[in-house]
Amino acid sequence: MTTTADRPLRVPHKATDEPEGVGSPGERPIGYGSLRRKEDPRFIRGKGRYLDDMLLPGMLHGAVLRSTVAHARLVSIDTTAALAHPKVKAVITGKDLEPLNLAWAPTLSNDVQSVLVTDKVRFQGQEVAFVIAEDAYSARDALELIDVEYDVLPPVINAKKALDPGAPIIRDDLEGRTDNHIFDWESGDKEATEKVFAEADVVVTREVLYPRVHPAPMETCGAIADYEPVDGKLTIYTTTQAPHAHRTVYALVSGIPEHKIRIVSPDIGGGFGNKVGIYPGYVCAVVGSIVTGHPVKWMEDRSENLMSTSFARDYHMHGEIAATRDGKILGLRTDTLADHGAFNGTAQPTKYPAGFFHIFTGSYDLQAAYCKVTGVYTNKAPGGVAYACSFRVTEAAYLVERMVDALAIELDMDPAELRLRNLLKPEQFPYTSKTGWEYDSGEYEKTLRLAMEMAGYDDLRREQAEKRERGELMGIGLSFFTETVGAGPRKHMDILGLGMADGAELRVHPTGKAVVRLSVQTQGQGHETTFAQIVAEELGIPPEDIEVVHGDTDQTPYGLGTYGSRSTPVSGAAVAVVTRKVRDKARLIAGAMLEAPPEDLEWEKGRWFVKGDPDKSKTIAEIAMAAHGTVALPEGVEANLEAMTTYDPPNLTYPYGAYICVVDIDGGTGQVKVRRFVAVDDCGTRINPMIIEGQVHGGLTDGVGMALMEIIDFDEEGNCLGGSFMDYLIPTAMEVPAWETGHTVTPSPHHPIGAKGIGESATVGSPAAVVNAIIDALRPLGVDDIDMPCTPSRVWHTMADAIARSSAKSGAGTAGGDGEDASAPKQAGASGSAQSGSAQQAGIQTGEGGGADPDDAG
Amino acid sequence: MQVTMTVNGVEVTREVEPRRLLVHFIREDLRLTGTHWGCDTSNCGVCVVLVDGTPVKSCTMLAASAGGHEVRTVEGLEQSGKLDPIQDAFMEKHGLQCGFCTPGMMLTSRALLDANPDPSEDEIREAISGQICRCTGYSTIVRSVRWAAEQEQKARDGESAAGSTADEGTHETADHETAGATA
Ligand code: FES
Ligand code: FES
């Protein structure tokens, strides 16, 4: 048996720039510290058990027929030929679901969503029919045998036209609908903000688009439904980030009593918010299992994943920032249009239809702020909160950090200097923002200064100045973000009426080993390791002696699951609290064993000892054995050593960070190269620094992806243009740099262990740094704005337009070529203006070799 | 039609539809589910296996075309209870999170190290550039491959037999950060 005596109780966390080296096994931490992950031995052997790896006896396979058009009335569905396929067992359509009351299902935002179409399709890729066959190939074959007739309607694709009078009404299924409006929502003080803006020296305005993107986990979504008619038990194995919430929703929707439903979430190949919702395919698998009497598996393919499951963002933000001439930021304002697609399916706390977007005041001390968000329906896939966004903090952080840079341009001030002048000061915490958030703790300036030091900020600026002399395009971009995560206090936050609290249960076995049961669900974040480390830290038994159980509603306490970076802030707190309960109980038992009053005992990691007599002590293992044995227990103390708790967070936590991105842009092609990326994060107490670093790296890659290449776009007819990995580009190892990370530690004062959460910080914070760097690189050409994704084509056109503008300004007569082509960089480059001179030096050219409009494929 | 190939050193013969993809043959007919399936367009690489030692996207190859060839999957990395150094390295350097891309990444890395025992960071990035990882951001994969290369070099030098020991419990690893300041 490993005992705590075998090795030091805690290895202090090392912060080193030395990426190599393994601590000897004797230095393994009992508690916090970098530690190999407990889940890895199965993954590196190919023994992970993901949904599609599961094979149940007699299992059938489902496939979804999807709409080919964005908006159309359904005229007819003919399934005769499909049903005649020898391997097809059943074909389900909306007509079959209607009598079961399952043709429509509630979304997570109190809207309804079509499961299988009954009246009309509302986005391309919408679920039309479900085929069940003996094998997956046959199910797919049969899809092609189904004949669907549509009466095509004009679609609403551009969110800005959704509210036009006369726009086609998408949701005519909803009683009394006369437009595509979903909600208006506001936060902050409108009048106070107007006053601040009216009196400000400087007001800068930008149209900031956060395009529709997709979380695209490497494993797509799916479910296996297994209905057992004899005892009426429904087991659903599924890729879910929130098993308990799913169970409740299935019970409410299907009428199957909740105690007869078991949700099992096996290993998940990435989630990022994509696996929060319940998709029509899952419901069809359940119906399929009930109808056929066999387990039914439905596993979507990549195109289905990209075209129909939860997208993210799609926020059109009109931003305004007000400041004094010397750079004191006074106010922020936004009027935002939110494109929610055909059904309002965002997964967010009920009271917050725009999520936590109103944290858009960021990390700055303002006099006033106001935001207004309008949600609209369009003929696109539903969703909206996904892709590591912390309930829209992503959009908020992007907006404010773009606006601060726009202000820096206007004031001709260094963006780092402008931020340093306006960041909240340590003594202002806890800080109540102008939109009502209570920031828990922060030492912002220290974090930004560390990032600047790591990046060598002043040297970078010098290098940039030299490069500009030579006409090279180098940019340095900053962002400083504040997250709000760990939703939430249950009195304010619920999803479909379910309060956002999480349970934990800890049992210490007689031999001193333990099992901890969680309501949250890992998708790669390493919960089996991190949560064992929390128990280890609090109880002093080694992490390898602690089994972490999660992902099975029959085996774990209730809770709302993993998204919005809430696992460590909520469930981590639950685990710390439940472990302390066990420790307190162990104290009473130790008192009985040592014949000392419990208040005379002192805790040292792993044991209770008598104050002033440290040799008189009992380890947790000894106490556990006694608790399960025959030792006379004190009055009121039950046998065994276990406890349960449900944690209701008193407040959210506020992780933050300072990011600096360095880019080089090829003036000839518009290709952006992210040369360096420095990220300093503060997530409070750090449980496993290795895992934290990994979380940050992944998020930074998301950020570069969104900034440079990721977009789910549509043509005018509503055809999805991002429906495969040929079109929806994700960074490979070639497009991202070796990440440079650092950290500061400012614990959360209200969290039991001071941890704030890290899962989404980098996704939230990084896109603005990249885009700010790109604009910074293009400043010599007169560029002061660009939208994501900054593909080579977009960057090239932005450069060309800027050059054309400056040529026009400096007089068309000086343009070297024919006026027709004034926008082409070559001609502009030939003009005498300073800007276009730089452009020419930067290698921007057309004509042989460089003339073609570079494609996005770069 | 009948197809015969060697998979992880074992000869297998199966009846397959001519259109059956190698990835489905491996996963479903052989039940070797460590090889994954992640896209419809041969872009993601979670399905990579080694065919005669070369990384191949098994979703891009028909099972029938693999007839007569030697296929190696992630399940074939561990030999006689001994982990391949690349497996140990991915655990040591946190080269995986959700684990979905990991089998393909490890196999490509294995093939790289077999061809080039001392690859540079750029060579490693290039080698895995046909595969997507949505979780790690690649730096830790690069570090894993470098670490495996070093372990293998050490083993070759006979300095130590480090690498694939049976002890894969919870080791302390160094903090990988480039810099840090703790309040
Ligand atoms: S499954 Fe994506 S490349 Fe093979
Ligand atoms: S570890 Fe999740 S995709 Fe690579």
C-alpha cells in the first residue's frame, strides 16, 4: 500500500521555462502539481471507449435524411422504395412522430425545434426522415431511396434583413408570428451612457462581426438508444457534456419516468459546447429503439455535424467607445444583432438570452456602459452557444478588445499603454461592473506586464519599426480579457428551470482508497486526474488511489454538466467541500481512536494528530478502517467514511489573461503567419499546471483558427458553404506557432480552493489579439479594420482597398495605371503616396505570378 | 469478395463488400476501435494507420486494396507488454487530451521516427500536418515526438533503458510553461 509517508506531501509547483524532464516518481505530488493523466493509459493504447466503438447485441443503425434546401414547404415524402430495401427495418418521418407528440421537442432556450419535419424545412441540413437498417452502409443506401418533394420558399439568410417588412416568416409554426424577431435584451444604463458619450472628447465606432463558426470536435455527435420493454428502462449512451440535464429533458419530452432513464456518456472525443444540446438524431434513435425492439445507434458524419449541430457566434456588433483625448476610457456601447438560426436553441441560463455578453466592458474601469441585443431567426442551423464561448463572453471580449485597439489608433497611442492606463486596479476588487457583474479578484497590470516582458514588447516594437522602413508587414496585437465562468448561483441561473448547481459524492473505502462521483463530464479536459488531485490535496491520499466516476446518471449525483468552463469552479468546489466533510468526520473518528477531544486534533495532509504530540496520530487509511470496523463511534457519528454535497456557487469566477500575438503578412498573397503568441493566464489556484497549459494551447489554436480561417458561411439560397473539412478549415500544426505561456495566480476569494477555471479562457481571449495584430501590420497601408476570418483573400482585398482609398485621396492623377484598375495593388503601388510606397515595398503586386486574386485555400 | 492482409502481425481473411473502406473494416470487422473516423473528405487524419510502414488515411483506402499488405494500428504499438516510446512520450508530454486524434498522431510519429530518428520541430509539424487535433494546439505533440526521439537515442546509446517501462502510473512532470510568476 502506498502511504503518504512514502513521499513528500506536496511538491511545490514549479514555474520553469524548461519544458523537458520528469520528476522522479518519488516527487509525485499528493495534491496539486503537474501529473501524468490517469486517463491516458487507455487512450494511448487505442482502448478509449467512444460512442461509435460500442456494439450492443442486436444493434441496428440509423441514418438521417436531411433537407437539401434552406426554406421549403414539405409536399410529400415517399418511403416505399426505402422500406423495400432488404436490410431496412423501419423508416420514421414526422408524420409518425406527431401522434407520439415527438415531432417537435423543446430547445434549451424555451423554444421548440423540429425533430423530423412536418410542415416545412427551415434550414439546409434539417432532419427530414430517419432510416433504421441492419448496418450503417445499408441505412445510408436507403436514404437515397426516399423521395421528398419540396415547395421551395424564399429564405432569410442575411440576419440584417430578417426584420425587414415583408421578410418571409420562418416560424409560422408559432402561434401569431408575424416576423422573425426572437428577443430584445438590454443591460447597463442607457441614459448615463448617452451622457458620457455626449461629453466625451473622442468617440470611435466600428462594425464588428463575429462570424458563425463551429466547434467541430474530432468526434462527431451520436447516441445509442436501448429501450428494454419488459422493465420499461431506457438507456441512452450518448456524446453528452451534460448527462443529468439530458436525462431530465428526455423524461419531460418522452413521458418515460426519469428513474427509468439512464444516460451514459462514454469517452468523448472533444465537445467544446457542441455536445450540450439534444439533437433530433438522438430522439429518433430512442423512437427507433422503441419501435424496433433493438438498440439503435445514430452517429452523424462530419457534414451533418457541421451543417446541423450547434454552431457558435454569428453576432453582428455595432460598437462604440468613448474616451478622453489623453486616453481615459469613459464608456462603451453596443447594439448587436444575434443570428440564432431557425430555432432558438442556444444553451444558456434562462434569464440571459444573450448569454453573458453584457460582460463586454471587459477589464476596464468605465463610467457607463450599455448594451442592447436583438435576436432574430434566419434559415440557418440552430444553436448559438458553443465552441468554448463561456456563454458569449467570447463575443464580448472580442468586441471590447477590438474597440480598445480602434481607440488606440484614433488616439495614436500604443495599445499596451492605453490598456495599462485603463485596467482595473487590484484595490478595486471585488469590482461591480456597469452591467452588474461582480468581479472576484484580479491583478491585471501584473499579468499584462508579465506578458509584455515575455514577449519582449519594446524590442518587438523596435523590430516592427525597422521592418516598416523596409516595407515589411509585421504586426503586434494585444488583448486583455476577463472571463465570467462557473455558472452559476442557482437563484439567478438555470437551464430549462434546472438550477446550475453540481453534486459530488466521496467514499473512502476501508483500506483508505477512495471513489469520488461527479455530475460533470470530461471531453478531454482530464477530470479523472484533476478531480482526484483535489481529493488528494484535501485528504492527503495519493491521486492514484482515487477513482473518479462520471458520465453515468445511475452512478453519479445530479448536476448540470460541463460547459462554460464550469467544471472546476462548480464541480471542483463540490469535490473540495465533500472532501472537507469527510475530513471533518474523520476528525471525530480519530478523536475516538486517540481518546482525545476532536478540537484538540490538528490536520496535516493525510492525518489527524494531537496538538503538541504529533506522534499521536491517525492516518486517513487507519481512520477509514476504523470507521468501517467496530471502533465505538462518538454520539451522532455514523459508521463508514463518506459524504455527499451539492455546490451552489455564491458568485461566478473571473479568470483573466493578457495575450500578445506577433504576425507577419505576405504583401503579395495576403497570407498571415502567426509568428509568436504569448499567453499569460490567471485562473486562480492551479491544480494541474500541465493540464492547464494544454487547455490554453487548445484554446489559442481555436482563436487562431477563427481569426484566420474558420467560418460557416451561406450563399443567397441558404446553401451551407462550410459543410465539410474541405471548406471549414481548422488549423493544423503548420498554421500555429510554438505557444509561449505564462501565468499569475490570483485565487478566487469565494471559491473553496481559489480556482477559477481555464477551459475557455484562451478561446475567449485570443481572436482579438490575432486580429489586432493583423490590423497593426496593415496600418502603414491605412488599414484600421478587418473582419474575421482573415483569409489571404480578405487580407489581400483589404490591402488593395486601402491602397486604392489612399490613392484616390492623394489624387487619381498620380495613379500609375488606368483608372479602371485603381484598386489593384500594382497600380496603387505605383502612385507616389507614402502608403502605397510601403505597399510596393511590401511586395504587393499584380501581374505575372502575383496577379491572381489569392484564394482562401492558403 | 475475400481479402487477406496482415494486421498487427496477424494474418486476417474476411469477406468484404468491394466498397468497404479500410477504416470500417478495421473498426467494425476486426473490432480494432482504436482507429477512429472523423470526416468524409480525408481531411482529419484520425483514421491514420500504417500500411507497410507508411501513414495512410484508412478512410481513403478500400479494405480490398489493403489485401496483401501489412497494416499496423494503434493496438499494434505496444509489443509484448512494452509500450512503444511514442506512447510513453504522449503521456509524459501531454500530447493528448480527448484522445481521438491520438492513435493517428502516434502512428505518424512512429513512422517519422523510423525514417528520421532526430526530427526537428519543423519536420515534426510537417509530418503531422495532414492530421487535425482540436484539443492540444500541437505544441505538446511536437514535444512528445521530440521526447520519444531522445528516449530512443538514449536507448540506442545504451545509456539507459528509459522509455517504455511498465510503470505508467501518475508521474510528476515538469511544468511546461515558458515562464511563470506566482503571486
Ligand atoms: S476519417 Fe478524416 S481523414 Fe480519414
Ligand atoms: S486530443 Fe482531442 S483531437 Fe487531439
